[in-house]
Amino acid sequence: MKIRTSIECRGGQARRGRAGRVAVLALLALAAAGGSGWWAGGEGGASVAAVVPPPTNDMDGDGLVDELESVLGTWSCHADTDGDSFSDLEEVARKSNPLDSSSLPLTSEPSLAMVGFQVGRRVHVATLVFVPDGNLHAKRLRFGVRVGDQMLAVSLSAMRGGAPIQVRSGRELGSKIVVVDPVIQAQAVLARRGMSVFATLAQQGTYLDAEACDFAALQGSLFQLIRTSGSGTTMPTQGGTGIGLGHAYRPIDPSSQSPSSVMGEVCAQTTTVVRVVGAVVTQEVIAADCVPGWDTYCSPGCVNTVGNTVRSVDPAALIGG
């Protein structure tokens, strides 16, 4: 697998894939009392659809803004980085690896993915929803946050500040991919040494999928914890070796690395579970080191995290799995 560290869009023209040419819809959700989410024509809510242009910071028009592509290691000027005919957006939404042409979406079930990236003082939690039949009617996306062991429901309007909601066409006939961009403040995550944003997708009272985006603070920078084994993995590991049960720390702001950071590596931890409270899993770090094979960087403080505890949200537990 190729590691992409420098991308140049020749002639200033980005190549646009099929996903970049479709009409874009914005769904503006009006949440029912006590609820949060988006739906189209669902009971207790309404939606407004309007054609909007792609974000100006989405060079290839694939639905993933350039800052997010920088975190993922995908090309910001090509909608399909690995050339497997699935756009980067769709691969992330369907939990396959957009950097590996041998990694393809395995099922056509509804899918929910969350990826974090930081721009200045704001942390964006890109939330991608794959709807295979394209029917958004009555589907509901609910958000919440974890602070310590406490789980709190949060309305999407409380996390405003991101890009307008988009709806893109998937590769399969009739399929849709919804892109939602909730935002939290970086300082709030740093002050608490970590936080999680989680979401559930349901239709008519039946859960379809769940996902969580877990953030951790390390030496003043923010990272997303990527589960390296078990269920609910947001993104597959990118060729790194020697990673056991635990997490890899993926930086969400590549511009924030220190001069002593190791490029082409990621901070990986081996952990053991010490406590489970509902959907919140607390693990103790028993080994940590920088491992190669990632298009990102490893903080020099990685090895010093041994003995620390890490909290994350188990997506399966959110829906009774």
C-alpha cells in the first residue's frame, strides 16, 4: 500500500469523481422536543431541501473537505484515492479503507462512520451515513457526548458551526450518503483530557448502526482514538505492524505536530479493560510505542502513556449489542 505524504493538483484543476458531480442537497433538521437528529418527512419533524454548492475547501468535490482528507491521508484533489471505483467519501462511510484498493465495502447495510479533524479552535466530527436504498424517510440520527463516565444526549443544533448538511449519491443505484458536520470546542476537550461524540442511526424504533468518535489529549494536542481490534472500528489500520488490542492515536490537526514528532508513524497502545460503565469502557495502557506504516505522525510523548487510563465509547453497547 502506498503512503501518500505530498499531493499536488497539477494545473490547479481537481479531478472530480462521480460523487463530485451529483446535485447536493442540504437537509435542515427541526428536532422534536427532547430529541435530536435529521429526518425527511418523519413524524414530529420536517425537513427543508435546497441545492447548495460544494464547500469551497473541498477541492475534489467528493464531500470530504480538504482538512479532513489531510487527516485521513487521502488525496484532496482526487475523489477516489485508491482507484477502486468507490469514492473516498463512500469508503469512509461504509468503513472500508480509502487508501487500499483491496479494501472494499463488504455489505450494503446502512452504515454510520465518524471522523474527527481540527481547524483552529474547533473540532469537527464528520458524521457520514450510508443509506443503501436512498430512502431518508423516518430515519433518525441522534447525537450525544461522553464526559468522563457520563453520557449526555445533545441536539445537533447545540454543535452548530460546521458545514451545511449534504446528501451525495453512492456508487450503487439509488444509494445516498449523508454528510453531517457537528462541531465542539477544542479547549473543552483539552480541559477534560478527552471526550467522545457518539451517534445512533435508527428507523421506526429499530437501531440500524451506531458509532463513536473518541478524542484524547496528549502534550497539548488532540488525537482521535482508533480502535485497532474488536467491533465498531471507524477506520481499518493503515498497514501498521505490532498493534495489539487497544488504540492508535491519530492526530486530528496535522499542522500541530512538534519538531520532534516522528513522521510516517502513529502512537499505538496495547490496553487492558479495567472498568465498564454502560457504554463507557475504561482501559489501562500496558504498552505504547510509535509504529510505522501510517501517513501521519507520532508524538514523542507516546511511550510515556504507559500506566494511563483511556476512556472510550463502545458503539455496540449504545444499541444493545
